[in-house]
Amino acid sequence: ISQDETSKFESLSEIIKSYGIRSNVVNTLLYCYKEEQDYLSVKKSVMSTKNKGAFNQFTRDLLRIGFHPHAKDPSDLIQLTQSCLQSSLVDAIIILKVNGYHFDNSKYGYIEWVFNLINAHSKPIQQILDLAKDYGDAEGVFFQRSCAWIENDEVVQYRLLIDHFNDAPESSYFDINDNLVSRVIKNISINSIEEILSKEMVLEFGGNKLSVNKSSISNSALLNLIIHINEGKIFTTEEVLLRLMENTRDLARTINIDHIKNFILSAPSELSEIVLLLLIFKRSKNEADHYKLRRKLQNYVIDKNGSSLVNFVDSVSKKSQAVAEYTYEVCTE
């Protein structure tokens, strides 16, 4: 690294030491930035910090910023801004900018002036993404560290998609409603799940297309978005479904169960139906859903694989290694 970067790293190390590595806020940010983390589990843990009312409101609000800086509604924004003001005016301004859609900033001249000043010095999102291009999972690293650029409108628009559609839809800290969807789809050029696999670039921010190199994070969020928009009433092929399973991740934790049940009604094959039931298995606590998978899987294995689960997993692996591994994991739990 350069001498300038070394100097900045040393300064940052001193700041971390001064606050203490065991500080909740510092520790949470370190986890947010660290590669190869189970991001969704860490996020769930952070966002589930026990609510002790006003006693820990400030801590809870600061902890969430790296993982979910979006206010659920104007009331949530007011509380989040008040907490940030206890930290610094800069933090409060950035949170207001992230959530500017909750109010008319033209009514607040000084705030609008600051927003315009920040925008004038913001980099295009592709330049920021390129900072992580040497990593194997460039978008994964960029996404985890993108909270460092949440003053950038393009980064916020990107996070709007990922933070809401690559997370459990029943989460208490957001609502997937028509207003949210309309803001998300402004930056997306996609009409069907097939396009997730066929189009090079479907995300566009500030007039520039974002190349995410078919990242599993964006693919997962886009798939969940399309399923939501169509309420699961989707027609596709077994091949497309299996390829999507290869190019997405964490779907078993981020799908909408009701919509997937609608998707099952139009499943193109028995194997496709089993794949969708497998996704539901871990998310649903309904024994009827578990029974449906067991029955469907049992009948398929008996009819197509000579009653051998090993043969079934082996045959599926030739079509989709991801589905085969997930099937084995579910069946051996």
C-alpha cells in the first residue's frame, strides 16, 4: 500500500484503539466490513439488539447504520436523526440525505445546499465498485463496505434494492410496499427472471450502467423483487430455475413463502417443484409445508431414482451442484 494509505491506516487504528475494540459500535462496523462473514446472520443479530427503550436507543440506532440506514417511515427517520445528532451533525446530515425521500428538502435551504455540495464531490458508483475488483467476489466486498459511501445517492439507490430484497421480507425494520418498489425499479431494467441470467447489466444509477458481473447478491435481490412484483405468478423452465439456484445465494432466508407457493403452482416439472419446496422448508415453521416436501421428494426418489436418495442427489448434481448440496443438507438435518 502507498505511504498515504499507510498513514491513514495508522490513524484509523488509533481511532479504533481510543474507542476500544470491545465497543459495540466499533465491533459491529468491523464485522460489517470484514470479508467472508455470514452477512445476513450478523445483520439479523445487530437489528435484533434488545430494545430497552430510551435507555439504549442511541446505541441501537448507531449499530444499524452500517447494515440498514434506511428509515422505515418519517417517525423512524426523526428518531434516527436525533440519535445521530448525539454523535455529530455530519452523521445526522448523512442520514437525512440517505432518507431524503421522506421529506421535501427544498423547504430546508441549508440542508439542500449541503446535499448539493456533497453530490458535487461524489464519485460514480462504478468507480467505487472497482476498488474491490481484485477480490474474487468483488460485489460482495463492495456491498459489505458500501456503508462508507452512503452519502452517495447512487450507492443509496443500490442499497435500497439489496437491503430490502436480500433480507427476510417479514423483518420489522422495513415494509415492502408499492412506494418502496416504485423507488427500487427506477434503476432496474428487467422484466423477467430469465433476464437475470441473460443480460450483462440490469442496474443503472445516475445514467451509468453498473457492471456487477452477474453477482449472486444482485441476482438474489433481483429474483426476489421480480417474484414480489408478480406475487409468485411466474412461468419459466426447469433449466432457468436450476441456473438461478446456481447464481443466487441465501434464498432460503430471503424468499417470501406465500409468493413461492404461488410459484409452485406453475412449476414446469416435478424437480422444479421440489426445488421450490426446499426453499420453503427452512423458512416455514408449518408442518404441512414440511410434509409436502417429504411426500413429493419421497415419491420422486422412488419413481425416478430407484428409491435411492444418493442416486437422486447424484443426478441433481449433474444439473445443479448448488441444489444437490442444499438437498443433501436438508435431508441430513
